[in-house]
Amino acid sequence: MAEQHPNSEILGIDLSPIQPSWGPPNCRFIVEDVELDWSYGGQKFDFIHSRGMIACIMDYNRMYRQAFDHLVPGGWIEVQEFETRMQSNAPCEGSKRKHIDEWLRYLDEATVSVGRPLTVAGEQRQHLIDVGFEDVAEDIYPIPFGTWPKDPKFKELGRFQLAQMLQAVDSLSPAVFSRILHWDTERVRELTSGVKRELMDRSLNLYCNIHFVYGRKPGI
Ligand SMILES: C[S@@+](CC[C@H](N)C(=O)[O-])C[C@H]1O[C@@H](n2cnc3c(N)ncnc32)[C@H](O)[C@@H]1O
């Protein structure tokens, strides 16, 4: 975004300083909690983008209301979220993906129990409407896990998606399964190993949907 719009100033926020330090000079990151009151020195933005926040937020309406207030009139918001439900584009016995199904079931149960649910991609459009955005639209695209699709574009997408998912299984699971569900380390490792093995099984033709939701603050 910063490279494509060199005259813009891009501010990225995250609770953790996970971003690389190299990058275009018009892009900077700060550590900030989006669930707290936003200030930014009264600054207003032309565009606010949020991605991958499922299971992080308790009150989406509050977060989007703050985004609304921090946009210039006519400014846009875009939210990108994955559906966590993994689908199989092939006949598939349940037993071949039993670890994935179990993992998702427990993740759902745990994240709901602490008030930060995981399965909320499909709800974001309504939240944007509820806080007053106009022209709210939602595009939903499938994204494969792995290189099973024949189409070269989807094959490449799947390669990236599988790589990030194999890392996500290990970064997401320990805290949820040990701190919320009180599993011991060995039990978590057994489940996550099974999940990663199944994710790499090309015969399952796994994919999920990603939602791109966007809307405009009224005013011009
Ligand atoms: C799945 S990652 C997505 C990262 C990045 N947005 C992206 O799309 O590549 C979720 C990120 O949300 C951050 N996060 C969780 N709760 C947050 C909060 N209350 N305020 C700001 N960032 C938060 C986490 O630190 C984590 O880096």
C-alpha cells in the first residue's frame, strides 16, 4: 500500500511489534491496543484497513465506531477476515480430517468462552452497517490450502496460505489450549501435529472463504 501510494502516510498498529523494520519510509508501525480509546492526536484517516482480527476483539461495534469517528467524511474502511470453517472440495471421509475438525471445534468453544469468538467473518458486514457506514459491500473468495488446485493462480495462493497456516497452527494453539482449555503440552502437540499432517494432505482439497467487507463514511 505504501509503495503503491508514495504520497500517502501509512500508520500500522498491532499489540505486538511483529512487523519487519525495513519498509518504505512512508509506512510506520506503532504498538497500540485497538480495544482501548483511540486518540491519534485527533488525526483523521482517509482509509482504515483491518485484517485477521478474529478471536482478538470483544466488541466489534465499538472498534468500528472508533474507526468511523477517525475517518474523514467520505473515507473508506476495509475489513478482511477468514472463515475458519475449512471445506473440502473433494469427497472426503470425516476420519481423514478428524484432527482439523476437532481442532476447530475446540478453538470455537474456547474463544467463545472468553468472549473473543473465532467464527465471526460473516458478521463483519452487519457491524459496519450498524455503526453507520454506507455502500457496505462484501466480496467472498475461496482460498485453498496447498497446491492442489489446477489453476496456477489458485495454486500459488494455496502455497502461501498453507505456509502461513502451518505456522498459525503452532502460534495460535498453545495459548488457547493450555490457558483456556487447560490441556497439557503433549496433548496439544499431538493434536496440532495431526492438524498439520491433514493440512498437507493434497487429497482433501481443503479451502476456506475469505471475506472482504468495505464501506464508506457518509459526508460527501
Ligand atoms: C492474525 S494476526 C493478523 C496480523 C496482521 N493484521 C495481518 O493481517 O497480517 C492478529 C494480530 O492482531 C494483533 N492484535 C490482537 N489483539 C489486538 C488489539 N486489541 N489491538 C491491536 N492488535 C491486536 C495480534 O498481536 C496479531 O498480530
